[in-house]
Amino acid sequence: MPSVKRDKQQKEEQLHQLVVAPGSAIEVAIVGWYELHSVNLAHPRGWGYLASDGHYGFGATTTQKRFDGPGELAAEMRALFWALWKLVPVYRVTLLTDYHEIANTVEAWRNGDHTAMPPGYDTAAGESGYERKLVLAARKAHAHADSLAVRLVDHYADTALGAGANELAHLGWKWSAREITKPDAEAQALALTSKILHVDPVLVARADQGDNADEGDDEKQATP
């Protein structure tokens, strides 16, 4: 699997007590957080995911554009990408989302329609040659369609995983907006995920975690 550039603010971990064998069925909620910042002109798009096997991730990317609805969808698409990148096809994954657009897009990808993208999304490779993140996600979803399903919920807070993913997305937003530091974001994420999933706040050792993304910022990648 080719590497991709990580977001400037990004953290992914797994809680030790919830580790399951590869091929196990898991659920993962994805949530985006987008709002205009009163001071920071690079408005953060926070994203978060939380899985039933203890995997969680959160982070943010930024935009100079001032829009609301599409920005929130873009933030949640970011959560979708990183959850897929981390968990598929290692596990049989059911995605939980309250966005009809995301549910429909994932189903289209699974069926081989790689043109299904958010409005205005640029699928052309960047100047650096990197493929856009959602292009990679579409290809992966189709290649591993049997390992991926999507369940539409009425609201992210309908499930504990969704509520946790929302809090993680907010942490990513605050970290990117410099309202909290990286150590504070990491500590708060560990505390909230362990509380939500009812396990001790003990992480899987970093050397034991698979990660196919390069460290570094994501300036040359698309911003879903």
C-alpha cells in the first residue's frame, strides 16, 4: 500500500484491552467538526474516528475558505479517509455516519463508481504527483468491498462510538486552532476514549501498530 502524507495535526492510537484478531468484525464512527474561528484565519476542519476495537484517530486540516455546510462534510470525509486507511482491509468494518452523502458515496465506491465525490472535489493528481485522498479511498473501498459496510444513523450521538468520534473531532479542531497543545490533545483523547469504551487508558505499543502513512504535513495532498 503506498504511503500518504499525514495531516499537520494528527494522532492515531489503539486501546490495549480491545485488540481483536485481524479479520474480526468491528464498527467505527466517523465525525467531522468545522466552524469558523474568530482569530485563526486558517479555519480548521477537525476530524475524528472511534472504533469498537479501540482504534481511534483525530486531527485537522485547514482551509482559507469561509463556508459552513460543505466544510463540515469535507471534515467528515477526512475522518472517513483516515478510518478506511487504518482499518480496511485488516478488519471487516462497518462505518457509522449520520451523513446521507457519505453513506451514498461509500456504497457507490464499493460498487466500483470511483467518480462519486463531494461537490467540487478535484480528483486530478496534485503538482507533486500525489493522488487525492478520496481517489485512494474510492479505490480501496471497491477493492475490499467485502470488508466494508456502512450504516446510516439518525445522529452521531445515537451511539457511544459516534459521541466519542465527535469529541475527538473537536479536539482536532482545537489543536489546529492552537486552543490546546498537542500533549493536552493526546491526553484528553486517551481519557475520553477509555471512558467511553470502559477500559483502562493503556495504549498498544507504537511498534505493534500498523501505519501506512508517512509522518509530516499534508500540504501537497488534497483536502477533502
